[in-house]
Amino acid sequence: MPQDNTSVTLAGFELPHSIEAEQTVLGAILIDSNVLSTVLEKLKPDAFYNEQHRELFSIMIRMFSDGSKSDIITVLNEALALRIFESASEGRNYLASLMSNVPSVSNIDDYCTIVSEKYYARCLAVASQQIMSDIASGSYDAKTL
């Protein structure tokens, strides 16, 4: 799965993603950490296209597992320790913008579905590229492929 956070391509095409949906999921968790249990039913960190978003979501999962609540201050503290942001003000501004752009926490299922659909489309693209590569190499028979 692509680990880059900007315009990752496969065969010249940018892989499917929705930065806005990813941001909205993260912002919703920051607004109401109780939605994280719902999000965890649908998403894992790899579902996020943007590496920074994967890292932030991983922080939120760790905090949830430890019994801590995810909010702007606690997530910022962890993100700064992991050097996800270059400065505290950059991190604070980004996390605040995530929260301010959430249309409705009650639509969290829909936002998760968008992120999930884009993730599975990327997985299919990567798998199909690997199959094409295997076909071209002649390493496998049709049955194996």
C-alpha cells in the first residue's frame, strides 16, 4: 500500500483517496472521542491515504486502547513527541482545522464508508498491478494467477 502522502500514482494514475473524508473522520474523533469505537469497526490506519492521517489515527487508537480520551491537546502532545508536526503551533492549527471542518459527527458512518471505499479501490489497483507484473514476467501459470 502506498506510504506517501502526496499524489501516489500507479501506472501513471493517481490512486483513489478522499483527503476531506479522512480529515472529517479525524476531526469527528477529536470532537467526540466516543465515535472512535464506531470508526474502529470500519477503518484501520492503513485505510488512510495520507501518512500524517495514518499516524494521527494510530495515536488515537493507542489512546483508546489505553483508556484515554482523544482530544486536541492529548493528540497534539503525542503527535509532537512523534514529530508528526514541525511545531506545536502547526499541529494545533491543523488539528483545530480538522475539528472546524466536520459537518456533523452523526454522519461518521458515511465518512468512514468513503475512506474505506477509497482504500479498497487502492488495494485492488495495487493487486491488479501485481497480477499484470506477474503475467508479464511469465513466472506463474494462469491457474496460479
